[in-house]
Amino acid sequence: MSTALVTGGSRGIGRAVCLKLAERGFNIAFSYNSNEEQAKETISLCEAKGVKAVAFKFDVSSSSDCTKLVEQTLETFNEIDVLVNNAGITRDSLIMRISDEDIEKVIDVNLKGTFYMMREVSKVMLKQRKGSIINMSSVVGVVGNAGQVNYAASKAGVIGMTKSLAKELARRKIRVNAIAPGMIETDMTAKLSDTAKQNILSTIPFGEMGKPEDIANAVAFFASEDSRYITGQVLLVDGGMV
């Protein structure tokens, strides 16, 4: 049975990804940052689909934590066939109000965290001569957005890393792709005012926000052999925003 490692898998898009891959027969290992109860719930939901699931509390912005996360996943499942770099944060503000800490934290989690995980998992996949790495970017990393200079920088960087590593690992048949979600219904968007939601919806030709499952379906495609000849690509799942 194959194994998928998902960062930030306890809720939202990360949980949907874990459940979809579990449904496809993957054993699941995922990291979470703080909420143990949500992590336990994700484990139960995955195991209900007939696979094994484990959760590890780690900080992906720490290089040593990423190394330990990969080591513990291998101790549990012996292999890593799919890596999904989903963990991410925002610290939105106009540029004059973005502090040094705001940009450093966003870069540390979104960009460096993705790099650390790719570096550690690449070692495993190169020995296996197989694997799929799936990075979570954003439409903001493609077209930018006012008030998100730090976030856009991190997500654009993820795209650059994806394309570069895809070329580096292709000879070993290891695929590296990115998904760029648009506006997705999550805990974060649920807190928006009705006015803010309407303003967002006016920019989406589809006329509705996406669901976490829409992103999970794209991940499942890149995790499967259906995408065996696709690498270095960015798939926008955005209802036509971009």
C-alpha cells in the first residue's frame, strides 16, 4: 500500500486532501501545528476508509522538525510515495504596515517549509526512483493581490521551486507539480463579512467559492498514475478567477 505525507493535514484543505488520498488507498501521515483534537478527528476519518493514519505535531518552518517528520513517517510506513506541501499561513496587510516579523514568518512557513520538506523527501524518492511531490501555491502567487505582498512572494517562490525541482528529478521519474487554489470555503473565509464575500464572488466567473474537496481532487490526480507524464506544472483551481 502506498503512503502519502501531508503537511498541515488536520483541517480545511489539508484534511480534505488526507481524506481523498485515504479514499484512493494511501496510508496517511500528516503534520499539524497546534490542534490535537482536530488531528485525532482527521485520523479517525481516514481510518474509517480502511487505511492507516498517523499525525505528528511539527513546525514545518524548522529544518530539523522537517527531517524528523520524514524520519518518523519512514519508521511507520517504510516509504513515502506522495508529498503534499499544504501547510501555510497569512499575515495580510498593506506594505507600509507589514512588519519584519510578518514577512519572515510567512516566508519561513510557506517557502522555507516547502523547501525543507522537498529536500528531505527528495532523498527518499531518489532511492525509490519514484514519487510525486505536490506543492500548494495560490492564485495570489500567479497574479498578485493588494495587501498580500508577503504572501504573494512566498507562493510565487513555491512555483519557482516547483519548476526547478521538476527538472532536477525528472530523470528518476519523480514528478513535481503545484496547485494554485482560488477562493476556497474554509474557516478563514467563513469569518468574512457578507459584503466582503460578495466582493470576492464578483471576481469569480463561476459565481461561487470552491470547496476543499475541489483542491483534494486535483491533488489526487497529481498523486495518481493518471498524471505520470506531467511535471513542472501549475494547475489553477479557481473557478475562472485567473
